[in-house]
Amino acid sequence: MGNLIQMPYTKQERRGALLAGAKPQDAGELNFAITVLVDTYLKVKGGGLRYAHLNEVIGAMDCAKLELYRRVSALYEDKKIAESGDVYKCNES
């Protein structure tokens, strides 16, 4: 089970395509592509698997997530609030 290619929700033919550079088509494929990228980073980092390396990856992923939310998701949500009205009333004067 330690082999990342064992991910059951990504079909074998799509795994090959993703490894060859195809763009992910769903969340499972995106997860697979990110996992492969992280695994490769950890393999080439040198010095064996270390807490510092894991911390680097987790930190980079957290920052990427937060930046996606700040730059894309929050703007989308603001647009939808303007279109449909806000649900939260607790911050109204």
C-alpha cells in the first residue's frame, strides 16, 4: 500500500496520462497530481525523510490553499453575496 500508484480512485489509464503531463479532470485526479508532486519533492530533497521536509511541504500546501482562498474563492463568494444577498446578519449594525 505504500506505493502512491495504488490510489484506487484514479483509473490506471488516467494515472499514466497525468504522469505524462495531462491536466487533471476531477478532484481525485488533482489529488493524485499533487500527491505525485509532493512525493517527488520529498524523494529528491536528500537526507532521507525528515520532519523539516514534511514541514516544508505542509507549509507550502497551507500557503497555497490560503492564497487560493484569498485570491479566488473569497472574490467568488463576494460576487455571489452581491447577487443573492448575504446570509450572515450578525455583522449588520
